Amino acid sequence: MFYPDNFDAKGNLPSFALVKEPKKIGPLPKSWKTRVEFSSTFGQPTARVQVKPSTNLYGTGEVYGTLTRKGYTRSLWNTDNYTYKKDNGQRLYQSHPWVLGVREDGTAFGVFADNTWKQTLALDTAITFTSEGPAFRVLVIEGKTPQEVMTSLAELTGHMALPPLWSLGFQQSRYSYYPESRAKELADTYREKKLPIDVIWFDIHYMDKYKVFTFDSELFPDPKRMNDYLHDHKMKGVWMIDPGVGWTEGYSVFDSGTEEDVWVKDAKGKTYEGEVWPGKVAFPDYTQPKTASWWADLYTDFMAMGIDGVWNDMNEPADFSRPDWTMPEDNVHAGGIKFEENGKALPADSHKRYHNVYGMLMVKASLDGIKNANPEKRPFILTRSNFLGGHRYAATWTGDNDSTWEHLRASIPMSLNLGLSGQPFNGPDIGGFEGNATPELFGHWMALGAFYPFARAHTTVKSDDQEPWEFGKSIEDVSRTALERRYRLMPYLYTQFQAASVNGMPVMQPTFFADPTDGNLRSEEQTFLFGPDLLIVPQWADKPTLPKGNWRTISLVGETADDEYQPQVKIRDGAIVPAGEVIQSTEDYSLEKLTLFVSLDEKGKASGKLYHDAGDGYGYQNGEFVFANFTAKKKGKTVTVKIADTEGNYPLGIKTVEVKLMTEDGVKTATGSAKKAIRIKL
């Protein structure tokens, strides 16, 4: 940790990103490679880290543009940025004052400016943070590999919680599905057409005049009945809650908030008046303990409607009454809440200091309320706005993208850089939010979308219907194949999320993670790794640079390598990837019949791992989980595949194992019992 001489602790601490305040253990070693220089730029504190021309830079959070970030300057000021048009997409909904550097030899480092103030981040011959707040400290991580840096980042900023299994399934959304009959029709159609799905989303039109925590009595007269209907169809419902509270006397949320005095104040000490969907609104001041508690309590009755997950949107916070669509920088937050394990209460300060963490504070309060309402269930929250470390509370998506080929291609480096900024659970709006997707574009987006960590199709109120069957039978079939591929890989995907929850590794990883020493891979952004063992190569990729090694193409549901839409899925040599059967919902998830895709390395060996638990609840924290370790070994003309050992107390439930061995002569298949080794003759 580097401190400037004029470091202002009161103006920057406690840290929002770090889970606990670090303790000094000694002076900086003389061998330390990466050092920070502090200065002032036009009176503003600046921190600079020099980088060599051969060093590649990544991260910087949610940004539009290329995978490599050198040459970019981004503004860290969370902004409602429709289709990324403001500042060329360099100022979006979230702020991550974080950069991952990878040197020519594959060693890596990370640089984090530990402050929440409005600031800029410039990347060229140096990494330069310039803040509009007081002098700040900078944390630097060194690692032998970029993966090691990511693990260290997670140790400092916390680990994401293991999500419920259902949240990894496919999800369908629109702004909005209403009335109740339309949502029921949607659920019926997905099941009738055997298109796998787990979640239907409800945007603001379900509310009474857009007032949060209310329901329109005509459109959704019985929201519990709506959710029960989804549950009967083996689906879940996620419903939106925004921060702006309609300024309406007689509306219980506004009245109770006013009585508790929970609102953000303007510079004169009066409740700030903003404008969002309900019209005139007040904004909760989540820096106050009483506000966080009041907000959390609102979820008790809301979740009692059978709601499974919550979507916190518009929480930059968006404010239509202002030129830049957010509240004035001199608004006042009262502070007082103790954040995480740091122990110190947040001081009162301006919105310029707390703007970038407004969404993070909101989802933390929401999370507390949801956990209190459903203590036996794992919560799921999606947020549009967040800050470095906010992965502890919510998943995210990349906001209001455009239904264009440009934004389809850009979704890969955007999601990758979010993962490289400590947020494993993320993805874009599949199909594009604004505009009307063509059948070809939607087909390719669904095919790619099967491999985003967060897989949700979403579109705006003005667009044409954007469900798979609306584009004709051929695109419906493309979508079905894509979704069946995702659900077939659910055992592998869930295992990757479990790993992310303990080591901070992204689920969707840049291709250069396959070999950080290979400089040719550093800018590859058309392909990506799905966990460490699978490489995803879109059919539209133009001369992609692939990692060295014998990456063999596998077929998951009968698709071929030259399929017009489905990306090629390639398995790393030396890997064993577990897969299940095609299911329509994660409620049907079972390991009873398991398929193992096996690709031997040059030594004739392979290994893999599978994580399994109940898929929901917290039993896994008390030992109710199991790891299965698979091995394969070639001896002579025989390959032996077996479950080498298991760890944990939860039953695997595997009865039959099908082995698909990838060879130069094609796929060799054998089936046997999970209790015995399976041998394949070459």
C-alpha cells in the first residue's frame, strides 16, 4: 500500500472495496517492481505507475472498447449511459478504479486507487489516477501470473457468494411483460416449445404508477399467484426495485421514509427532489444505518409474494431532472453506517464522494433485506450500478446496449474486463436492448449467449417481440440448440462458479489465460475461455489467434464444428469436463447420468473436477457438498477413466457414466458404472 505525504484518511476511509483495513507488516522490499508516484495535476491529487511499452493493460471495470485498455482514458463517474453514447462508452454504469497489468514474460500486477471520488483513469505509458477528492492511497499487487493477481484481489475485496443454481439458467426479460396473462403465456410457450429456461423478469410496468414495492391492481392483481404459476412451471420470477421513491403523500413507502428522515439532502439541508419514472422522487440515503435498516425491512412483505430474485436498476442514481442525469455533486449524505468489517462509520460528506458507491450501498441494503425475508434461500440480486468490491452483493449486466453486430462483438471484451475487475457474475443483454434484432443477429447472439456467466435476453418496450420463436422456426431451433448446450454443461458451469466463490477467478476468462507467456494471445477478444478447460470460438470470428496445444472440438447436443451459428467448443488437452443431460429447468438438475468429455495430454493423462451440492440454501457451508475428482490415463492401447476420489459429505448420485474420449481418429465412447473404472480400447 502506497501513501502520499498528504494522505487524507478522513476523506477516503473506510474503504469500500477492501473487506477489512490492512495492517502494516513492514517496509517495502527493495526488489518490489511496481511503484507509485504521487503528484498534483491542476490542484488535483494524482497517482501514477510507469509501465513498459511491452506491458498489456486490462480491467478498468465496465467499459466499452477493446480488451486491451492501453490508450484509453475513462471517467469513473457512474452514469446512466443509454447505448453507451456518452463519452464513447468510457463512462458507464459502474466504477472500478483497478488495472491489471501483464508483462511480456507473463508475470502480472494490479493497481487499485482506494477512493470513491469522481476521478479519471488514463492508460498510456503510465497508469494515472487523478481524483477530484482529497489525496488517496494506492494498493499494488504483484503476481507470478495474472491468475495469481486475481486471486489476491479477491482476498482483499472479498469473494462472491455461491449463487443459487437456478440463477445460472437462461432468463427471459423485457421492458416489460404485462399484464399477468402475457407473462403466463410466455411461460407456457417456453415449456410447450421445449426451450430451456429458469427465470422470467418483471420490469417497472408491474408497479402501481411506478412506485416501488407496489403492484398494479389491474395488471397484476395477485402477484403471489403469478409467482406460484411460474413455480408450477419450474421457473422463477425476478422483479425490479429502483431507488427513486415516488413523492406521494399517502404512499406508505414515501410516508415511512419521510417519518424516518431517510432521504438524501440538498446543499441547503432540504430533502432533495429528483425525477425518475414515478415523476418527482426522493432518494434514500443509504449511508445512514436507519436508512439501510428501513430499506431492508421493505423487502419482508415484497418477498412474501413468492418473489425469487430482485433487480436493482437506475441506481447510479439516475435522475431525469439534471443535465447529466444524476443528482448534484454538492448533495449531502449523512453517513454513520459501518461498512463491512472495517469497523469505522462512514462520515457525512458530499455526493461527489458517495455517488460511485450509491448503487453498491443500495444492493447491500437490499441483500440484507432479502436474506432476512428468506433466510433459508440463497439470494439473487442484479444491479446496474456498482463499484469495485460490489460483487460481494450482486451480479451485474452491461446496461442498455444496442441491437447491433458491433455491440454483440463488444460484449466479449466488456464481459471479460468486468471479470478481470473482480466481477465473475456478469453478462450483456442478449439480443441487444435498444432496437430490433434481425433474425441472423438474434440467432448468433443466442448462440454466444449460452456461454456468458449471466445469460439473460432483454429488450426495450419499443422493440419488436424478441423471444426465440418470433424470428421463425430456424432461429427458434438455433436458440434451442444454444440453450441445450448451456444446460448440458451445467455441472461444469456450477463447478466454475463454486471456484469463483473461493478464489475470485473469472468464469469467462480471456484466451490469454491459457498461456499468459504467449504475447500473441494478449489482444485476442473474439474468443474466450469458459472456465479454464473450454475455449469458445464464435463462427463469426475472423482469423482468431488460438492458444497453443491440442484443443479439440467437442459436440454437446449433436451440433457440428461447421454449424452456421453455434460457436465451436474446444476442450483443453489434459482436461476432463463433466456434463449432464439436456434439461428444461435447473429444477430437473441431476448427476444420475453423467458424461465426461476427456482429452488426453501428450503424456496420455487427463484430470477434472466436479462440485455438487443442493443448489440452494446454506447446507454447503456446513459440509453438505461433494467434490468428485476424475482421472484418465493411457497405458498401451487402453485408456482408463475413473472417479479417483471424492471430498465432502453430500451424495453425488451418479449411477451411469458415459465417457467421450477425444482422439485423432474421432470420439471413442464407453459407458459404465460410477463405482468402477471405465476402459476404452484405442
